[in-house]
Amino acid sequence: MTRLEEVVRDLERHAATAGWDAPPRLYALVEAPELNRSEPELARQLGVPDEPDGIAALEQPDLPLDRPIEDVLLGIEWPGQVAGCVLILERILLPEDAEEDAPDDDPVTWAARHPGREDVRLVVGVLRDGSRHSAMRLRGHDSDDEVLTGPELVPGLADALASTLT
């Protein structure tokens, strides 16, 4: 398992313990040696060991909820010390043909009440070297052994996250 896969899985399990209906969360990924060198007190407080291949996930302040997440990500530019980032967010999946019935006036409320909806939690991580990994947990299958994982589960969101690193 790569270190990005490990971080994504750890953050997914952490989000699962907090429960559903959570706001989006963003984490900066920093190389453990860099954090121990530049912020030794913070590294000590967080219990980040000074391992050569270690990576630390640092939770960022709350994201604004009044704009689509893709628009929020367009305004983020990480400094060079950030090796990558991870975004955790929840979404509603609808059956394929459901969207054609969505009303123009309030599609979000309509989707939230749709009988065929499925709530999902997405955890998407990217590194500056181009590595990607994602995890997806369905509310209707809310157990650790049913979490889907892979590098291309949510390619559009991974692309948006990767653009914050350039």
C-alpha cells in the first residue's frame, strides 16, 4: 500500500467515526521530515514521527459552504512545502434517469428527498508527483469492509484538487 493510499484510508476511517452529515474537510499533506524540521513543536503535538517516507495530514480551517466545492478549490493554491492534499465530502448519488425529472427551482432539496438517492462520503487525495487515491463509503453500506477504493473513483474531483498544487 502506498503512503497516499494509507493516508486516504486513515482519513476515511476517521471521518466514519465522526458520522454522517458532516461539512467538507480539507487536509494539507506534508512530508514528516519537513514538518519535524520546520515545525518541531507541532510535529510533537500531533505525534508525527520523523520517518523518511512519512506524511502528515494537517486539517485546514472550515471551507465555505455557500459555493460549490469546485469553485472553492479554484481559489486555493498550496505553498511548495505541501506535498499534497485530501478532501473529504459527502454527496448524493441519484439513479441514472432521475436527473431529467429534477425541477429547475430547487434541485438540491429535490435530490435530498428522492427515494432512490444514495448518500456517499468521498475521500480524495493527490500528491504533487501525480499520485491519486480515493475512497468511497455508501451510507447504505456503512462498514469498513465495504469501502470502495482506487486511484480513479472520482477523477474530476482529483483533477480539481491536483490543480491546487500547481
